[in-house]
Amino acid sequence: MTFFSALQAQLLDTKYIGWMVQGWLMTVWMSLLVVAVSMLLGLLLAAARSSSRAPLAWGAAAYVSVFRNSPLLVQLFFWYFGAPSLLPEAAREWLNSSAVLLQWGGVVLLRWPSFEFLVAWVGLVLYSTAYIGEDIRSGLRGVPANQTSTALALGFTPVQTLRHIVLPQALRIAVPPLLGQTMNTVKNTSLTMAVGLVELSYTSRQVEAETFKTFQAFGFATLFYVLTIMAVDGLGQHWLRRRGQKHVQRVPA
């Protein structure tokens, strides 16, 4: 056996690489959906935590305590095995039906996502929201209180003060931890293989089981994760630099 034939025997077939690329695309898609929704819900959670209304603040604090102090894997198992048992049988069947929502000319354009996809998305969103909400709240607390009082004295309404004065500064403070949480979300998607989502970790396990090439399968998966995290970090740092340059340009000499 020549060197090149021996090397080829150690490489993964293009079919298996295709499996892993599909799993990686699912990982990226799930991460984008989770981050987008978690940012919105985290903003609401931070506002609730900072509210002067005690029941609202206590409820938000209880939410954070529950979801930050329990393992994500346990939460995913709860949404996959526990929560559906409380639903009527007809509802469970509908959730597992993957019904067609939109089709044209016999071609399916939009289908109800699989139950595994829904469970993974809900579990990750609820978990990530608790962390993102606290990051945003830390940003809100980092804005000096006298800026709020000054804005109110100048005639700004509380909503205008939050929107134009407090929130832009708070988000600027919170961006670095939010960037870290985004990278954590990408890594946390690997746990969704436990509830059957065919993402990168799931497909790498499939490839390893079929080819017995453990190093190659998980080596490729590690490479995909590392490159994805590096891309998120690079884009985030680029955005921060551009924001910093614009801020410097606005400051009068």
C-alpha cells in the first residue's frame, strides 16, 4: 500500500463530510434563532429585574434562579420527556406531526419543525435568556443614575430616557459579556443531541459509529466548532472596533 492510498484510507468519505456539514448548518441555524429571541427576552427580563414593582422583580429573580441554577441537560430532558406528558394526547400528536404549513405546486415551502427542534429551541432560549438578562441588567446598573435624573429634568419621559439615554450606554457596556454568551450558545447546542436534534455533535457521533474513525469524526467536529466560535468572536470584535471609532468621531475635539 502506497503512502497516498494509506492516507486516503484514513480520511472520511465525502458522504460523511456532507453529513457533518449538514449538522454544522443546523448548529448555526439553531444558534442564530436562540440568540435572536434570547436577546429580546433578555431585555424584557432585565427591565423586569430592575422594576420598582416588587412582584415583577421577584418573579424575574425567581426565573433567573431556576434557569441559572439547574443544568441545561436536565432542562432539555424536562421539556422533552416531562412537559409533553402534561399535554392532551391530541396536542402531543400534533407537535410530532411535522405538518405542512405552506406548499405551492406540490412543493413544500414551509413545514412545522420537528418536536426535537422545538424542544431544543425552547430549552436553549429559556436557558440563555436568564444569562443574557443578567448581562443586560449589569449594563443598566453601569449607567450613572444622575444621567437618568438629568434627562428627566430636561423634560424627557421615562420611556424616552430609557430609549435614548440609558439603553444605548447599557448595551455598550453589556456587549462583551453578550458576545461571550453568544459563543456559549453555539457550544451549548451540542447538548441538544441528547433530545435527538441532528446537529453537529449528533452527526459526528453517527459518522464515528458507521466508520469507526473516532479521531477523524470528532476531529472534524472540533474543527467546525472552533472555526465557528472564532468567526463569532472575530465579527464581534470587528463590530466593537467600528463602534469605538464612530464614538471617537462624535466626540468634539
